Amino acid sequence: MRQCFILTAIALFLLGATLHAQGTASIDGTVVDSSDAAVPAATVALTNADTGVARTSVSSAQGYFIFNDLMPGRYTLKVASAGFKVWEQRDIVLNVDQHATLRPLLQVGAVTQTVEVSAAAPLVTTSQSSVSSLVNSSQIEELPLNGRNALQLVQLAPGVVSTGNLGQYGVVQIAFASSGGRDIDVNYSLDGGVVTNNFYATPTSFPNPDALQEFALSSRNYSAQYGQGTSTVSAVTRSGTNGFHGSAYEFLRNTDLDSRPFFSANRPASYKRNQYGASLGGPIRKNKLFFFGDYQGYKLRGGPGSTAYTTLTAAQRIGDFSGQLTNTFVATDPCGNPQYKGAIIDPTNNCVFLGNIIPSGRIETPATKTIQTWLPLPNLGTNAYNYTPANQTDENQVVARVDYNPNDKNRFAVSEFFDNIPQVAALGGGSGLDASWKSILPTRFQKTTLSYIHTFSPTMLNDVHLTYNLRLSGTLT
């Protein structure tokens, strides 16, 4: 058993060299000369323009090269080979889960000469047949979001249809169907770690827009690395760069400036929602060690509207339903009494109650207590009760990330996502927060992802991702 375990661990370790990490990007291509012949053994260097992190490879005998497990960002690609001018292309933008293909064309000349490509054609992926749509940082930052839930932007992708919400007991998230698939067949990943709640088939939670760099929706023949489902949403959080960047915000909504509803004599329903936070990222050691942190707080009291439902009048509570009778004759009951429409029938003899009044001795004590607890007296008209749902939510969300690149062969990263969302909601109509009947939802999400990428050689790479997920949800009364 020990030998089997060791062999399995070694196999998984080596297989990591052939897999792409979820949420990262890659770039490949073929180095050719002016006659379109492959250029082998060319030195290919790729540098992240924001962090200064560089990686080097050598083209194969067919001129092929590839860089896997790249963080989304701006890159510079430089290709050099003896007898040719140096080829360089700047501002190559790689997005999350993007696999781009280039074809560096080397010209005969001295290596001291450089051919710089400044107006290249858009990057095209020719190595995969999957369909992918990107939601970039500009869209996340600038497009309006109700509640600052960035997953709403998935609906911008072609072939995506909103299907409402999925989940319960505090674990509720928006859902959508993509490319003809079902809304329960979508995989979600964050920083390479799976964040899908398998019970409800929804993402456990999602970082706020200030903590997200971008995410992509892929469907149709995507790589087997994503597992089950017909579509996948891959997201990455922001990381630090060689320059400091941050944000601060606050959104407030209350009823101070709301007008009274036209058909109501009451003031607007009490509703307060406050959402605030800040983020900061930058270098700890330039070109080597970076950090990023984000916090968002959210407090909600009440609801944006009121709810009305039919209740019992004061007379009906003591069994007097005389006002319900009409003049429409129906039949004569077994006791010889005329039965009119709206009459209440005594189940013991199938005869009507005289005057449509139930004797007080016939009303059981449990029924009386139920009426007193769940059916308050009307406050809207003669038989309607209007109330504001006594909802309460207090959310504290923290996103933290550290990237460390000691050299061009090793890269470490750790990301933490913590979202604590205790919620309280009234169970009974108008019972309010002070009532004994209420639903307490101690909802909490936590995800920790550790990643390590080691380059053994230009043709051998190992990528390890470890993710810990904690989901706490339920109801206490």
C-alpha cells in the first residue's frame, strides 16, 4: 500500500507538468524565419510588465515554445537566435483563462539589432476549440451592479440566459444557463481553486468587484481539467504590482428622501443599506514579493418595500362570519334550514351554523393560539395586514493575496477569501426582530489556496494547487 501511495503521488506530481492551472493564462507559438522555416534553439524570454517577473524558454526542433501558468497581465516577449535580429513585442495582454498563439518572424541580421513589433494583430487562440468570453477589469469597475455582485456580468456573454437564483438557508446566488446547458452544470473557480457548492450547484460566494481582476466564461469542448459541467467560470483576484494601487468606497441607501406611497397613509417602509470598503496592493520587494488586501462591509436593516396579506377581522376571530353570507340561495340543509352562499357548514351534521356564527365552545384552544400568533389584527382596510419584513444582514468580507517570485524557476502564491454573512429574517407575518419566531442563518464561506510552480527545464513544468474550502450554513430558531 505504501508503494502504491508513493507511486501515485509521484505520478500526480509529474502530471502537473502537462496541465494548465485553472484561472491562469498561457502563450505558445512557433519561431520562424523569413522563408517560414522553423528556427530551433532560439531563446524565448517572457517578462511581466507590471511585476518584472521573467521566464525563459528555448524553442524546440520545430521552433515551438510555450509558457504555461501565467498570471493575467501585460507581457513583453523577446526572441533571440544567432544570425538573426532580436524580435520583440510589447504590451501583450493576456486575460484569465486565455491561451494565445504568436508566430515570431526572425529576420537575418546581427543580434545587436532589434525588430520591435508595435502594431501586431489581435491575439488568436488556435490551439483550442472552446468558446470563451471575458469580463475584464474595466467592465467590473464601470458597469452598474446591484449589490456589487460581479457575477451579474456573466450575462453579458453570448448564449447566457439568467435563470434567477439557486440555493436556500442563506446560501443563495444568482444562476444562469450557458450554451443550452443547465444552470446546475456550471463550474466556478477562484485563483485556481474550485468554489462550487456541489449541493446547490452555485458558487459558495464571490469577491466584491474591487478584489476581482477579471473572469472568463468558457463553454463547448473546454479542457478536461475543469471536470463536470457544460460551462466554467474562472476568476482571479487582484495581485500586487511594482506600483501601489488601491480604492475606497461607500454606498448608502435609506428612506430619508423617499416619499410616502400614494395609496398609503403610512411613511415609507424602514430600509437601510450600507456597503463600504477599501483595497490596497503593491510591492513588498520589487520584482519579487507582492501583496494585495481588500475588505468590504455590508449592513442591511428592513426591506425596500412592504408586504400585505389577508388576515381575520376582529369578528371572525371569535367565530362571527355573518358578514360573509349572501342572499344567493343554494339548498336546504339536512336540518331543514336554508343554506345560502357563503354559509359555514357544521362538520358533525352537515347543517349550517345559525347566523353563520361558530359557537365559542367549538373553537379549539390550539386554533385560538395560532390565530393570535400568526394572524395579527388588520391595519390596512378591514381584513388586510401590512408590514415591513424585519430582515437584518451583517457581512464582513476579506480578500488577501501574497505572490512571491524568488527566481525565474519558482513562483509561490497564497490567496485567502473569507466571507461571513450572518442573516436574520422574521418567520411570522409582521412578527419582527423582537419576536421569538425568527430565522438565524449563520452563513460563512472561507477559501484558502496555496500554489507553487516550479520550472525544471524549458520543456518540463510542475504546478501544484492546494485549496481548502469551508462552508457553514443552516437555520436556527
